[in-house]
Amino acid sequence: MAALDFDGDGKMDLAVVASQDDSGNACSPARTNSGAVHVFRGQDGGGLATTPSFTYWGEQASQLLRYSARLAT
């Protein structure tokens, strides 16, 4: 997990790595266990969005994104 202002709106956002998530990856079984990073935007008055505002899925099967997720600041 990482808490940063990813979208520059002045509110802290949260990125959560789900190493084996491929539920939203519509590509094919060839990407099973590619992993995902889900970004939840910070809300006015505190708290976080209840659904991810952005999701990045790994590019390779069995990538298990936890090992290769990098956050650029």
C-alpha cells in the first residue's frame, strides 16, 4: 500500500496492490495471476472512495504484481 496525492488534487489517495488479482483483466487466461494496483481517491472531508478510481493490471501471467509494483513520485 502507498498513500500519496496521485492525482494532484490536494487529497491523499491510496494505492493497494493485489498480487494475484486478475478479476477485471478481460484479456485472457494467459494473464492469470498478473496482479493489479487499485487506486482509491481521497474524498472531500476525509475518507476514500469506496471503489477504485483507477486500476492497473500486470502485463504478464504469474507476474504477481507485488514484486514489480513501483510508484513514481
